[in-house]
Amino acid sequence: QVQLVESGGGLVQPGGSLRLSCVASGSAFSIYAMGWYRQAPGKERELVARIISTGYTNYADSAKGRFTISRDKNTVYLQMNSLKPEDTAVYYCNAQNTLTFWGQGTQVTVSS
């Protein structure tokens, strides 16, 4: 019943920044955790960053020091700095209560 809508993807040059947003709506149940995953062509979907209700966060090693996840109630953000070509992927928003929900994805392309 939860719906997730991502925004903020686009084309950026290496070293640039993007800020992704995801808004969760449509559920009467509280969301325990939200996160961002990405999938590049020919690769498996992988965790980028996740945040839970207590504020605890975890990041993929490739994201540490460059990306920051934050949450404001039912909205989660991913601030992406110092972007690299290998960050190019479709980025998916994730939310979890008793079930797991996915957004439809937003394309991030890092290219010079």
C-alpha cells in the first residue's frame, strides 16, 4: 500500500553533486527504515545507504565519505557529492514496515 516517488536524478559531470529525494505515502503504518539502492546495467541491485527510525545509518564502502542519507518523517534524501562515472545507475528508493516497498527508480548518469 506504500507508494514511493523518487526525484532528483539526472546527468552530472564527474565531481559534481546531486540530491535525490523519495516521498513515501499511502500507508497507515509507520515506516521503520528507508534506503537507497542502485542497479547498473548487467549488475545486481546493491545497497547504497540506509537509515532506520533511530537515525542509525549504514553505507556501502563506495559511498562512505561522499554520500549522506537523511530522513524527515516519510521523506528520505540522498546527497551525492564527488560523483564518479561508476556511480552511474538507476537509483531505487526503498521503505520497510512489515513489508518492503520499492520506487520505480530514477536515472543517475555521471559522464564527462
